[in-house]
Amino acid sequence: GRKTESWAIYRNSWGNRNKLELVELKVLEFSIFTGTCRIMERVNQTGSVSEFILLGLSSRPEDQKPLFALFFIMYMVTLVGNLLIILAIRSDTQLQTPMYFFLSILSFIDVCYTTTIIPKMLVNFLSEKKSISYAECMTQMYFFLAFANTESYLLAAMAIDRFVAICDPFHYVTTMSHRRCVLLLAFSCSISDLHSLLLVLLINRLTFCDSNVIPHFLCDINPLLKLSCSPTFFNEIVINTEGLITLVTPFMCVVISYVRILIAVLKIPSAAGKRKAFSTCGSHLTMVTLFYGSIIYVYFQPLSSYTIKDRVATVIYTVLSSMLNPFIYSLRNKDMKQGLRKLMGRRSQAALS
């Protein structure tokens, strides 16, 4: 009775705040745009290089068209899947809760994340000269780092949400209020924007004179550091300290949350209760493993050991995880399945009428 009524009121209060969520997204876009403008004011002070050449995943001509077809399909699946997740969450009152609020933002970030990378990849697959201007390279790196870090902090926020839901369910409504969720989102975006702005300005200080060929499919930190002909010691120190803190902080939030969740679940006497608790975390834990596993492999190793395997690992945490996100969260989640069925039903009725 009273518990069901309070939960219904809580869902409705979330449903009535869609305008606030749209404002949050606009704040995210504005902060990223502002950061990019600041970067572009300082672009290529040395005038050493006007453009870079992106080698991509393969330099063999016979591989280019198959790779184009593969990544075009992956990009379309990513766009359609994540947009369906966003529409389903926003149109279903049963999904107006903190967990799905963060999931809708995560899907939005995945769309932006892949759009920063894949369109340029597709152009280069069909182009003889796989070039990217200096300004475009710095801009791509800024957006790439900003969205990647925002996704990292969102995964941490979702882990905190699951921790509160399982370990402190009676205070979940007050602890994960809409105001606190908005603050978590604003914090994630702000930290990510400042972090990516700092790293891009550090890269912009370097001189590129010996070669302009980047052995990668995007402008990333490690390949550009290896390419520079100026001293990179200071840059590496700052990147390895500040970057490590920025990456490890959300990762440790995820680890601590799941350790506490595991301890709480093991105390549940019934096997059915344990399965139900673990089922609410399974999808998120899969995404965390895929995302952080590949990032740790790429960035937690010496700069000199950067190889083709790192490019493949980069594909995993940039393209593959974004494409699999809708499948992981919809196939293992009854509420999401129901929300998608309702969305498809409404679309079918609208088409028939």
C-alpha cells in the first residue's frame, strides 16, 4: 500500500522532469563547445605540421572496402540501438528512475562518442590520402577524450546507484534523488571537459617535424607523443599523474561499490533473492568489464610498447562497447524489453493510422 504509493509518486516525479534532463544535455554540449573554442585559439602555434596522416587499422588496399562495410554497419547499429534506448526510456513512465536516467545519458554519450570517430574512419577507408588537418586532429582528440571520460564517470554513477538500491533500499528514494543525479551528471561532464582540455593543450605544446604519420585510426595521446620531435617528459609526467587519477577514481568507485554489493548479496538467505540482486547488476558489470578492461590494456603500459594490438583494443572501448550497450541492457532487462515493446507498439499504431 503505502510503499507502492510512494514508489509511484517517485516515478512520476522523475517523469515530470524531462525538461531538466534536456537542459543538462545542453549544458554538456555547451561546455564541450566552449572547451573546443579555447583549444582552437591556440592550435598549432609552432606551425610545424599542417596535417597528419592516419594509417588506420590496415594499410593494405584490399582491406579498405571490407573495413568500410564493417564499420558502417557497426555505426548504424550503434545509432539505431542507442536512440531506441533513449526513446524507450523517455516515453515509458515505468522507466523514470535514476538507473534508466543514467542509462539514457550513457546511450546519448555513446552516440556522440562514435560520431566523433567513425565518420572520419569511413572517409579514410575510401580515400587515397588519409589525412586530417592539425585543427581537426586536436578537435577530434578533445571530443574523444571528453566523451570517453564522461562515459567512465557515468559507469561509476550507475555502480553507486546499484549499490544504494541493493545495500540501502529503504533510503534509495531520498539518496538517489533527481537533484543528486543531476549533480553527478554535471560533475561527470565538468571533470571530463577540463581533463580533455588540459591534455589537448599539453599536446598542442609539442613540435612535430620528423613525420606526420599517425599509426592509428584516430588522434590519440600516445601516438602523438611518440610522433613528437620535442621533449615529452613533462607532458608524460602530467598525463600519467593527472590522467591516472581521472581514470582510476571512477574505476575505484565501481570496484568498491561492487565489493559492497557482493558482501550484501552473500548475506541474503534465499538463492532466489541472490539471483534477483545479481540480475540487476549483470548488464552494468558486463559493460564495466568491457570498457575498463580495454582502456587499462591500452593506457597502463609503457609508451614505447604501443603496437597494432592497442588499436584493436581501442576499437573495443570506443566502437564495440557503444554498439553492444543497447543489446546488453535490453536483452538482460525485463523493464527495458517491455519499454521497447511499448515503443514499437506505439510506432506501429501510428504508422497504421
